[in-house]
Amino acid sequence: MANKTDIRSYRVDVPESDLADLRRRIAATRWPDKETVGDQSQGVQLAKIQALVRYWGDGYDWRQTEANLNSLPQFMTEIDGLDIHFIHVRSEHPNALPLIITHGWPGSIIELLKVIGPLTDPTAHGGRAEDAFDVVIPSMPGYGFSQRPGSTGWDPDHIARAWHELMGRLGYERYVSQGGDWGSVVADAMGRQAPAGLLGIHVSMPATVPGDLATAIQVGEPAPAGLSGKEKAAFERLSTFFGKNGAYGVLMQTRPQTVGYALTDSPAGLAAWMYDKFAQWTYSGGEPERSLTKDEMLDDISLYWLTNSAVSSAQLYWENNNNNFSSAAQKTDEISLPVAVTVFPGEIYQAPKSWTEQSYRNLVYFNEVDKGGHFAAWEEPELFAKEIRAAFAPLRQGM
């Protein structure tokens, strides 16, 4: 009899009836009136979302995405009573460094697929054989093909412990962790927990804002005197985020169930909810099609729709209910393991080196790059892979 904790092979197989229902709902969309301004200040513009959703209904092919996923080694294993889905690609190069990468919201495993090749086969992508990684990409609980929690308690700390359990089941005694968005929060949690075998972490959305400044930002105070140019820019960028663009997070922190009714019932509603963040958080000047194709965005949106994970993914905000940018809130001072940080120009804010050094006392790598945004692995996979190789190169010693 199979053990619940066994690792089982997994294949994606969405029923055709689910795809037919999606197309039917798209065709029946009741659209709102056009925005009354000429920009995106009221949200996603009607013409943009209509073009995307109509293509979703009559041009987009989920089966191609499904085939791409099924060409990769996918697995399922139960951890703490929940089935966890993950992709696991071993490098053909010897002494590859095991790496677990955690996605965020509104991302998923989809946003990480393009970095699998550059990380596992660096010689085909401008790297060296000794730069190779074994790559593990799990779907967070309540996201994608992982099981949706039926009770509370799956917060970032719990996910961090589950990821260490997963790496152990895969036979890895030493490994590193990377994350962006929620993945950064999970990686930070792993860094605090410092489980045996974790060598270090890399984050692309670091928690560096000092506690007093984080409070000032959230209550809408002006930037205090004495900040450097980069510190003031970061303060003002986050002030704009919380003042004008952060309402989605407040809703999911406080009312994930209420928000979920609309997102679960309306494909157009879900697409607009997610496209809004693609527009704001890619390095694209508000035009996400400059960074991602329509098909790539719809791959991600479709995954949320077909797995019915609008509510379960939003519940992570309710579980954490925290400021993911604050060094105090994320207790980064408790992290003693090596930490690497890459700052991307299209990220929600650009972490100044001064704050980063104060927040992570064992900062071993810090770099500011000139391309890419919040979805760095998706937007700039080759650059992202190059950063991961450089960030973890010092930790390979002795492996």
C-alpha cells in the first residue's frame, strides 16, 4: 500500500467540459462602461481587457500549455495533510546545486518555466557546467495544482517548513532557496528557520524598509529628512503603492472570500484583476504586452481559473496580514544565513543597498540590474538565471 508521503508522478489533464464552460462564460461577459479618463488611473482600460478576454475565448489554446507542462517532470506529495504539486528537473551536469524556487501572486509555476533551461543546462545559455542547478518549483498551497487548504494555518512559516520537508524527501542534504513576491516572504522565513542543509537564500523582493519608515509610509506621512536619493525614491515609490495601488492587497487581507465570489464566477473579472498587476509590475511602462505575450499572461490566468484557486490563493494574504516590505515585520534581523539580493528596475520598489545591508546582516551579494520587473524570471529569464548563478556561486564551495 502506498504511503501518503510517497512522491507520485503527476500529469495535467483538464476536462474538455471545463474549457467549454470557460468559453461559454467569456462569450456571455457583461462589460462595464468605458472608463471616463484617458489613462489607467481608474484601473484596467476597457479596450485592453476586452482584447485579451476575447482572444482568451476564441484564439488561446490551453492544450498547448498543458502539453508544455506535461513535458516536464511533475510530481505530487502529501505534506502535513495537503497534496503539494511540484516540478523537479535534475541537471545532467555533475554536482548541480539543488535550488527550490517559490512563485508569488498573481504568478504561479507558469512564471518560472522559462528559467528551468538556463538553470539546469547553463552551458546552453552562456554559463558553465559548474553553474548548474537541480530545480524544484512547487505550487504553493491553494495555488495551481496543489491542494487548497480546508483550514487555517498555511502561512509563510508553515510553507517554509513544508519546503524543507520536500527537499529532504527528494534526497537533498544541502540546497538553496529563491523567491520573489510571496516567494521572497517564504525564502525569508526559511532563512529565519535555518533548517539543517539550507545554505542560503536569494530574494528579488527583499524586506528592507526600516520599521519606522514602513509605518510612516502606511499612514501616508511625507518622507522624513535625511534620506539619501535612493532611500527617498524607495520611500516615495512605496508611498504611491500603498496610497494608490495597494487596495487589492487590503481586500484580500481582509475579505478574501468576498473578493473570490466575483473572481471565481467571472473569467473577465479574474483576467482584469490579474492584468492590472501585470500592467503595474512588469518593466513595461504600464503596457505588459511589451514584457509578456498575451498567451503567457493567459497561461497564468487560465491556471487560476481552471484550478478554481482565486479564493484559496487570496487566503494567503489573510493568513499573513503583514507588510512584506518591512524588515521589522519580516524579522530579517533574525536571518543569519547568507542572503543574496537582486534589485530589478520594474519591481514594486527598488531596495537601496543601505537598507538592504541594515536588514540582512549576512548579505553576501547585492546587485542592481537594468531590466526586468516584479516577474523577473518570466520577463528576463536569461538575466534572472545569470543573477542566480552569481548569487549562489560562493555557496558551492565544499559541495
